[in-house]
Amino acid sequence: MPTKPAELLDRGLPPAPVRIGCVKYLNTLPLVEGLGANAGLRLRGAAPAELGGMLGRGEIDVGLVSLVDYARSAVPLALMSCGGIGCDGATLTVRVFSRVPAGEIRELHADIESHTSVVLAQVVLARAFGNRVKVVGFDACAHGGEWPEAVLLIGDKVVSDAPPGEVYGYELDLGEQWKALTGLPFVYAAWMCRGEDAGAEWVREVGRLLERQRLRNTMRTGWLIDKAVQEHRWPRELAVRYVTEYLRYEIGAGQREGIARFFAEGVALGLLPGREMVWVE
């Protein structure tokens, strides 16, 4: 049965419903599908790059936030181990398309919806190809068919609105490149709360609820995809492989190590400020 707002308040939660910020991509289905049926929660959809700021400003209580926004947040945040979006190798939907080899890219036009993928691209290009690039914002939904020399795209648009095959001769899957570089899984975004709330019982309760929903959704992946493929304009077979084979939704020891390594690489290259990792256990 859905948890009633009053029951959430009894556990010391903020005034119900608890506001959950999330991304409406195909890759978030196993984390967010079904949460809207819980009377104690209210879902707010936004682009990945917006959720960290919304959490810091108190516009949401828990959010599926980009790792880079954790590091850069003006308000300290805390990571929750109840789930995230990651990969352990190729990720399919975080890709650099280029007319020149990776080592020759000088200017990378980067999808404005992502922050973590932009830093990951810079880390991969610097560490694997010895190449420091200039990053330029790129609105993948309003480019008018004009494609730059090199572009980073994320999310559904890599499949539904990818550049024509003849435009680019080179592609990099950044999840695959990260795995080759470090041997570790990568996490793009994770559930987070504000740091000041990290010890609150209501945060742990919400975390348990999010974990239960994630586990439930892994048992009905086919149904979720059948429901979503038309809206997201994905071929069904590819969508099934993407959600079940390419992506990882758990946050375990390997993911924590990958997060720590990513932060360390970002700091070493001057791309991220140093920040302690705080976890809600």
C-alpha cells in the first residue's frame, strides 16, 4: 500500500509529500517508475544539470543528482547508497562524436544537459589521449542540423536523435573508455540529500523506499520498457539490452571506489574542487 503523508510525518519527515527530483530518460526507469504512486512522495522532473541546484536551494528534498554537482554544490550534499545510474564498461548513451581522432580534438561541444559527462570526457581525453580540450556548451535540441567538429551527447538523444552516420568518423563510448583506463565501474548520478539532513531518520526511510522500488522494478523490466519505448522512441530490443546489460543501478563497493577515483582525477586536472565524500548509510 502507498505510504500516507501522515505516516511519513510520524517518522520525522519534512512536511509531506517528500519532493523527489529525477530525470525522465529511459535510463532512469528502474529507479523512478512507480514512485509517483506513493502518496508520501511528489516527483519533480528536470534535466540532469538542474537537479543539484534544486536540491541545494531546497526546492526538492532528495534528488538523482549528477556527481559533478555533488562536488561543486555551494551547499554540502550527501550521497545515498540506495541507487544511481552507472555502468561497468560501455554505456551506449554517453558518447563523443568527432570528425578527427580523439587526440586531435581541440574544441569539444558538450551537451548542456550534463555536467558529469562533460568532466568525464575531459578526464578520458586527458588521461587516455594526452589531450586537454576547450569545452563549449551545445544545445542538442536546437542545433538546426549544424554539427560541430566534435560533440558530446548524452541520454535518449544518442539513440533517437543521433547525428547522421556520415557526419562523424570517430566515436568514443565514455563508459567503455573509463573502464579501460581505471578498471572500475562508473557512476553518473546517484540519489542524494542535503548534507544537513544526512543523519535524519526520514532520509534513511526514503532511502529504504527508493531501494525497495529499484529492486521491484528489476523484476518487471520488460513491462517497464514496453510502457516506455514509444515515448522515448527506442527500438524495443535495444532498450532491453540498454537497461539490463549496459547500465548498473546499484551502489556497491566498486561503485564507491569508482566515484572516489573520478573525484580524484577531476581534482588532479583542476576540473573539480576537493570535497569529502559523505554517505547516508
